[in-house]
Amino acid sequence: MQRLGVDARKLADFGIGTYLQGLLGELARIDPPGGMVVFVGGAERHLLPELPESWRLVEVDAPGYSVSEQAAVLAAALRARVRVLHVPHYVLPWLLPRRMVVTVHDIIHVLFPEFLPSSLGFAYARLSIRAAVRRARRVVTVSRTTADDLMRLFGAEEGRIEVIPHGVHAEFLSPGDPERDEALRRRLGVTPPYLLHVGNHKPHKNAEGLLKAYQLLHQRGRVAVPPLVMAGGFPRDGELAARATAMGVGDRVRCLGRVERPELGALFRGASVFVYPTLYEGFGLPVLEAMACGVPVVAGDVAAVREVAGDAVVRVNPRDVVELAAAVRRVLEQGELRNDLRARGRARAQGFGWRRAAEATLAVYRSVWEGA
């Protein structure tokens, strides 16, 4: 029996992993007829949401961006008799003679080639994205921003692109339990008030710019500035923690590393301001999660943030650390502004749900299955 297939090997990744968990969780509740085949690495199986018994799990262990990955996914999809395969990143199995759907979250590797380790990596990224938008029957993007980038730089056909925004997990939309939140924060060694940043140390996330802005806040503040808490790709003994110490703010910057979703929700709900001075985004999911939790947000004024957050956040030039510091100071000092941002953020976040995203994605699968 032919089935729908989803390549879920990137469950442990920051953005794509969240996308897969949210999408698969809601697809499992819908449980399309015939079930699905989920390809997953052995080390990531525990990250899967609860799936129906009718679904089939197939372990595929192969390094990403490799020849062995091409061969392993191809062989697994053929053996599983997958009729439509959804690949949630831009590296498709090039030789698979089946109908495919690809999700392209962003084209960071092309827009910022200096972030790649070599010119070979840049060439591979360009080749893979170009092949994906040409070979896939339908291209899903998580924002209009990424769709426009694909059409402008890779000649993608607008008629084959479907913009399906991320959803926001129920953990962030709920008000939370104050006692539980406090216990989770205490376990992490974090006590309000504090500023919060969630992300990783990739250059386009601009963590260095955030540190410089925080240093300005700390040095020039008329009153004490809350500590800065950084969660995600910032280990306690990592490069950014060392950089904060060298800048004289090491005792005010807490790097937590990766945290679980309940801990992240508690961190959001306890934050005074969420600061996200990104230089580029395909979507900007942490901004949406912070808004859902009712946290005032200061974010980089880039296309995807404008698209997702609208006027529910304070937008700044992310390369101007003086402007960034001033914006954070203004939000900290103006209670009326904070309350307005909280209300706007919560209201806007309500429009983003994984159920809606799953239903729209399933409609794409059906159109490809039927040959549309």
C-alpha cells in the first residue's frame, strides 16, 4: 500500500525540529486515511510526538548533507513504497522517482555565504535549493518573505509555492501555572526580573550585537539593568559566556544552553523583555512564542519579523547597538508601553496554530497525491 512519507530526521534541530514536532503532532490527531511513514534517526525517536499505531516508523541514520544521506533516504523511501514524500528542508533525495513536497524555511546559506565554512558549502547550498524548487511538485514556505526570496533568486514558480506559517505550541498560548513556572525557573537558577534571548550563536542571530547593546545598558543605565538570560545554543561554558566575561558583564549574563519546552515557557513568562536583534529570518518563531506568552518584544526590523509580528513588537535596526539599547531601556521604563505590547502580542499570536498549519499541509499532500 502506498503512503504519505515525512522525512523527520531533523527533529533535534532548533527550527526544523520545532516545525516537525508541531506539524506531526497535529497530523497525528487528524490521522489521514492510510496512515503515514515517518523516517527518523534512531537517536531522535524519543523526540517524536505520540503517533497513531497505524503509522510506520523507519529508522534512517545517515549524516546530513552527504552522499550517504542521498542513498539512505532514497532506499528507505523506495522500500516503504512512499507515494508522496515531504522533506522539511531543502536537501531532497535527487534520484527518488516519486512525487515530493519540500519545505524551505529560509535561504540563510545563500544570503549570508560568509557564514558557511567554505565556498564548496555555498555551492552545495545553492545547488540543493535550486534542485528542490525545481523537482518538488509543491514548495511550502513558512513566510511570504522566503517565498519572495525563492522566486527572486531561484526562479521558483509562484503557482507551486504554498505559504503556510508556523504554529505556536499550546504551552506558550496557555497562561501557565505560576508555582510551576517559578519551580522551573528556580531549577534553572533564574529569578525575575531579567531580559531574555532565545536562539543560537549563528552570526545572523546577532548575539554579539546583543551583548554590545547590553554592555551599553549596563554602563550607562540610570538604574540597575536586569540580568540577561540566553537560552538555546549558548552553553554555560561556551564562547558567548567567555565573551561576556571579557566585556565585563559576565556576572550579569546567564547562558543556559538548551532547555525543554516547559522550561522555555516558564522563562518567557518570567521575562521583563524578550530581545531578538536578528539580521535575517525565514519566520522568527521565538518572537511568536514570546508574544504568545505575553512578553514585550524588541526585535530586528527585518522582513519576516514585520510579516509575523506586525506592530505587536518594537522593531529596531539590528546593526545599531545604540538604538537597540535605547529601545530596550524604553520598554523597561514605560509600563504603559509594556502593557500595550503584551496585549498586542497575545492577540496576534492567537492567529497562528499548528492545527491550521497541519490542515493546509495535508491539503498540499492531497493535491500532489492526486497529481494536481
